Amino acid sequence: MYRASCCLLSAITRRVARLAFPDRIAWARSTAKFIGATESPSRGVALLTDLGERLVALGDARAHEQIQELFKKHQRQQRLDKQANSPEQASTPTQTDDVGNPSSDSPDQAIIDDAADDDTAQDADWKNQLLHRLHQLPPEGFEKFVIVLTQERTYKKEPQRFPAVFRGIFRKYPALADALLTRWKRYNETRERIFELEAEGKAHVFVPDRMPVDNSTRDLSRLAAAHRMGLSQARRELPAMLDFLEL
């Protein structure tokens, strides 16, 4: 249901220490390329197009407005191209408003609350809604984190009970033995840092209410029940997550 590696959690927390500036530069370069404001004649080289020159001449505020409109146009064209290449999507047109954006009347609350039996169709709508909102996210949104934990809030990993056994098994690889024997400490420190980010308002942490399975569970009925529990909790917490991300 929530299985993820401790390495992933560590990578998330290490990301916090990085400066936002390089990420914003990368975001700006990608956006400029998408809207046709720059071109790359060779690797590592970006040149302003005629459109880029005109945007630069507009001034910051006006250029920002134009870039947003051009980016929305680019996204709309991507959706149309995708629908044209997908017979199933073409047969089910997306509801749009008068400027071509997905309608604000889309069933947000139904996606969150409806417990219909047809989970496959509901999950598809849910994913499409999230993807649409993420594509509208400004660069500042990537300075916030949504972190999914694999264990309950009170969980703490314990040290290995038989360290001598590990050192014996990996006697030819002492560094590996040390890493395995100290993993519990790094894991717990990572969780503490995650909860600190949550307290500081920098992270929305999704913590399982219950974790009825572990990585050795093979009973399909238990795994399916755990999946349903996680899906139900995700639907309940989705509004809070979207509010946190200001989506």
C-alpha cells in the first residue's frame, strides 16, 4: 500500500538543502522552450527567438502574463494532440470552458468522496485531475513537499538484535556491515526531519492510519484490503494536500 524505500525518504530530505535558484532557472528554460521563446541549435546553447525578443521587450509584468497564456496554449495543444492519437480519449471529449481549459465543474468532490464500485474509472479521473493541477503549479510550489511514509506515525526502527551475525556474514565487506547495522539510526533521523518539515509548514506528510502488512506479506486478500484502506485514506486527505499545495 505505502511501500517505499528509506533511500527515497532520505533523498527527499536532502532535496530541502538545495537552493531554489537552480530549480527556477531550469523551470524557466523549460517553459521558454515549450512556448517557442528559445531554441537550442546545439547542446548547452539556448538562443532567443523572435518571440523571445518580443517578450523581453514587454517588461516583467506584461511578459509574465504573455508567458502564462502561451504556456496554457501549449498545454491545450498537447491535450488535443494526445486525444487525436488516442481513439479512446477522442471518443470521450473532455469538458472545457470557453477558453479551452478543463471545466471548473469537473467532479472534484466526487473524486474525493465517491465510493463507487468502479475504482478503475474513478482512479483514472483522479489521476487526470491531479496531473492537470500539477501542470498549473508555479515554481514556488516545488519548494513544498508531499511525503508519503511507509509506516504509522509512532513507528521507529530498532537496532539489529544480532550485530555479530551481520558482521560475520559480511566479514569481507565491513563497510556494508556498518551501513546495515546503522541503517536504523539514519531511518529514524530521516523521519524526525520529515516531521520537523511538517511542523514548519514545509511538508504535507501522508502517514498511514494503520499498516496491516509488511514486506513479507504474501496473502493476496490482506494485500488487497490494505490497498483499499490506503486508497480510502488518500481520498479523505486529498483536499488537505491540495490546499497545502495551493492548487
